[in-house]
Amino acid sequence: MADIAFEKDLSVAETGIEGLKVVDLAVHGDSRGWFKENWQRAKMTALGIPDLRVVQNNISYNDSRGVTRGIHAEPWDKFISVARGSVFGAWVDLREGSATYGKVFTCTLDPSKAIYVPRGVGNSFQALEDGTAYTYLVDAHWSIELKKTYTFVNLADPELAIQWPIPLDQATVSEADLNHPMLADVVPMAPRRTLVTGCNGQLGRAVRALAEERGVAKDFDFCEIDTFDMSDPDAYAQYDWSLYGTVINCGAYTAVDKAETPEGRVIAVEGRTRP
């Protein structure tokens, strides 16, 4: 087992990749073993860790020393820690437009050290001990649709030059991970999308024109009441809201005088009447 540093103060350190933060955890040990607060919302957000809205907890059990996984960038934020054993971790910025795109950060994680990984930063690790349990909290549910948006880069990319403690030709690596693209061929992870409602109205058309003018329309989705009726609770299920960072509501009933009439007050979003 890794030599765990007990009784450290809880602290957060920057890594040189925007949003990627290393966390020293306070682990309390004695002859029986140890205890730690692995995720403590109030204390950690006060130190600069984003307020992770946890919806799923995943555990990767790694039977043998040398198991190596990655490099995967997923469309969610995660808080990674180790419950047993230790890992050498490597993280790569794969976010479209990031000032640190392609930058690598490495460190060793054991039960006394965790890391916060923002959406779009590629994650990988190599187990340094048999029976290593690697655990991570995430703020979006896994789905086959979201998996289509992952970004990958090769563990052995010479441009990244990651110094794996156990050479990859001696490690246990899946066939899929061996065949990920090199950085030069990676499709970067796009930012969260923006949904514009009421896109055919005066304001909606102006927003679309501005997005096109600035070259960001590819990151926008536009909808009208015939495809997304905001007054219908069942309509919300058609969207995977974890894909969106912003919703711009341009839907409105713009006949100002008529809106003040009894009939106008029951007009639904964008002017469609209800029975």
C-alpha cells in the first residue's frame, strides 16, 4: 500500500491547466486504518473547487499493477480520488479554444490526494499497485448519447511525452485505448451548447445573425414553438440538458396592446393560444 500522508490540512493547488485543481485531503489514521472526508462541499467550494452537482459515483477497480486507462475527455466535470492503492495520473487539455490546449499535467494520487477535472480535460491513469480502487464523482449521468461526444487522445503520443512509470509495452491497456488518435488528429471537445428558443421572432433572428457573424453558430441550437413548446412540461424531456450551458429565451408575445387584454393574458409563449 502507498505511504499515506496523514493529518494534512485540506488545501487546493492549481496545475497550469485552467480549472484542473489538485486537492490535498485531510486523512486521519491510526492502528485500525484511516478515515477521510473525500468530498466536503462547503469546505472545498470555499477553497475554490466548483460546486459539483453530483449525480453519479463511479469506481474503477484495477486488479493488477500496470493497468492503464485513457486518455478520455468526457462532457462532464469530475472529482477523482483513490480509495485503495495509488495511481500515476496524466491529464491533457482537449478543450476547443483553450489557451492551454494540449498541455499535460501529471501527478500521483493516493487516498490523501484528489483532483478536480473540468469538462473536456482528458483523463488517464496507471495503477501503481495491485487492487487499486479509483473513484470519481460526476455531474452528469452516463448515456450512450453523451458517449458520442467524448474526445480521445493516444496514451503514447510523442507530442504529449507522458513518462509512464511502467512502460506501455509492459502495461495492461485495452485495444481501444491503444488505438486512439494522436493529438494532431484529435477533434477538440466543443464547449457546452447554447439553446435559443423563439428563434423565428424578432429577437431570435437577431441572436442567430449575431452568432453567425461571430462564427459560433455551430455551437447553437435554435428552436420554435412547433419543436419545443415551453408551456408543455412534457416537451422538456426531448432535450439532454447536460449538453447545454446556456439557454437564451427569445420567445415572446410582442403584440403589446393585445397582451393587455384578457385574451392576451392567456396567450402561451410565442403567441399560440391554449384551449
